[in-house]
Amino acid sequence: MSRRQKFGTLIPVIGGIIVLTVVSAFTVKYLSEQTDLKNKYSYKDFESAKKCAPCHPGIYEQWSQAMMSKAYTHEWDEIEYFELAVPHAEAKPELKGPVDGCNGCHTPLAYMGGKQFPPPRPSEKSMANESVSCEVCHLIQSAQTDPPFNFSYMIEPGITKYAGRTPTVESPAHKIVTNDFFRTTEFCGNCHNEKNPFGIWVKSTQLEWKEGPYAKEGVRCQDCHMPKGGPFLNAIMTKPYDDSRLHLFHGAHDPGKVRGTIELRIQPDMREAEPGESVIFTVALFNQKTGHKFPTGSVEDRIVWLNVEAIDAKGKVYHLNVDKKGFAGEEYTISGDYLAYQDMAVPLKQPEFKGVQRDGIPSGNRIFRMPYFDPEGRMTIMQWNTATQGVDYRIGPRETKVEKFTFKLPFDVAPGEMKVKAELNYQLLVKPVADLLKVPAEESAALIVNEHFTSLKILQ
């Protein structure tokens, strides 16, 4: 069953009839007619997050260290938008609307009130730099589409702020209205689901959750990314709560969140072997931590790969290649020396651009990804230019993937103990792309998700 069939007919970004749906114990209300929020308001209609800090110092500091506060100013987002998306739309005017729409989630205040597309660069320190601020979330009343996607939130600026908790005191700065919508995953789906001009779900984190086991158990996005903690002082005029929702929003850019996401185990099919024999190492990878697939979100950028190495008694290192399984599209899940991302030639204004290395990691490793393809069938990292998607070989929630590595021991391998390590690595952005576009090194730095070791005795 396709996602379109499962979740019903999707509604265009502007206009359409929205249904009333029920999720878990909370009612999600959808408007009967959708409101276009682009340029509907002015910057002066919104407050800066700094105005919230005196009354909500703890929450402000958590937000200011989270990616929510950097959704527009983050270096890769700036480079991707201004060096790729904007010039691509200049070359292909039909992309202008979708590219303007990037701001609907990365800087909603600029989308609704900035009157300028593209907005000023982060260095100009305009209100676009507010990114996803306090005002954005606490002015949301509902989603306007079912399922929510592409900044489908309904926002109306004003003195009334919405929250999931029933207030215990009156705020001197604004009214507080309890809204159960804040307790739903549809709240997050407003921006964490994205459908591009080709009708492709290029981001589907909330939909992945909805199809997975955690949705059936009522474990929501907020339970992991805004965990309860306390005693914590939400506001200086109230008491600390033992079950405050911490505004951490930790996810793909947080090493502590990524580390340990996948459990890893490796074992050989024999414990003693002679030179020339073939040993099969089996690696089990269990996603015990995420309510969605891993990786998720900007899947076109991400790369997760399994590297297996053996070290003999004399210290010689052998890289093991993963055994092929033979499924359609598997060639995109095994690293190799291939060129890709040739469609960047248009925004980079380099007609002879041949592409860069597709993977940027040693050949023969298993990659957990879903490739995105441009209209000419070439792999792309530009989600707005994605016409099709390839095999989805990511690791689903509570899914276990099993990979095998057949290693024929060399005749000159050193006798004694051979140590074997399986290591799962993660990068936010494929390194050859990061290097080409001069993205700061931390964006393409390899992070170890998990590792496991085994050993083998090599006989004389």
C-alpha cells in the first residue's frame, strides 16, 4: 500500500478541503479551507525570541543551543540555499515557488513577514535569523493538511500563545491557551514531512513514525526529542515542574543522540581457521532507539555505512567487502568509485561539471540510505530536483538488518589471534559534496554510531 493510499488523498499546498482526523487520544483539527501564509504578515507582528528569555531563561538557553535556533543560519543550510537552491531557481523559474517555500520551515517569520525572497543572508542579521523561534511554535493553532507537510501550520500572530500544558498562573506578557494539538506528532509533521515539486516525499519523518511500532504504542516525537525532565522552571513566575518538556530538540546534529542509535553485533561462522579458508562474518544491526527510520530527514545528504576490518597477529589490516544480496538497486547501497550529483552543474554555472565521488568512503562497505535521482536519473542531493527515489535501504524502527562478509584468508596471513571490528559510521553530508562546496568540516565528519569486536584464531 502506498503512503498516498494509506493516508488518503493529499491536499495541494494552497486550497482544498481538509478532513477531521483523530490521532491517539488527541483530536487534530483541520481547517475547511487552507490559508496561504506567504507574505501574509509583517516582521513587526512577531516578537524576537530574546524577548522571551527574561521570563523563560532555561527554555531560551536550551532552544538557543538546538538546531531549531539555527535552521536558517546553520552553515550547510545557508550554502545549500544560497549556492544551490536560489541559483537553480534563477535558471529554472518554475522552481522559484518551491525554493521560496524552503523558508516556510527554515525561517517561518521571514516566509510570513519578510516580504523578500530570498531573505537576507544570515550575516545581515535580519529577523530571518530567528529561524524556528518561540513565536513560530507557540503561535501554531493547527495543521491545515492531512497529513501535515510543507509548512502546513496555521499561525496567527498576537498576544495569545498556545501550549500543551494547562497554565497554573497568568503571564504578565501574553495570554496562554491550552491546545491539544501540541501533543500530537502532526504538530511536528508540519515541517518534518516535505513533498517536492515532483510529488516526491523528500522528507517523511512523521509519516515514518506513523507507519512504525511506536505510533501504535502512543510514543510520540515529543517523548524523545522533548523529553520530560525536572524539577525544571518553565517560567520565573511559576513553580518548577517535575514533568517539564525540555526544549532540547536533539536529533541528527547531536552526537549524543546519534551515538548508540543502532546496536551492533558481529560473529564468525568458525573460531579457528587455516590460511586459504573462507570465514563468514555475520553482522546484526538493530535499531533500538528511533521511532522513525535511520537515517531520516534530509536523507539525500546523509550517509550511514558499515565498515568491517580484520587485523592479524602481525598488525596487517584487511578490509572486508560486504556480500551482495541481489536486491534491485543494491548498487547504491555498496560503496564504490562512482561519480554523482552532476545536476549541481546548473546552480554552480559549470556546464562541464562531471560530478564528484558519490560516497567518499572505502569501497565495498554497506550503505544504509535511500538514493534520490534527478529527472535524468542521476543521483542528487538537491531534494527540490528529485524526480524519483531508489531502494529504501535504511534501518526502520525496531528493525534488524543482517549483513554477511565472506573473507578468504590469505595464505600469508599471520598465525595467531585475528581481531575483527564492525563499525557503523554516520555523516550528515557526503564528504565529497561538502569539500566541493566548502562546507565546514564538522558537517562531513564521520561519527561512530556503534562498534563491536570479535576474534578468530589463525592456525599454523
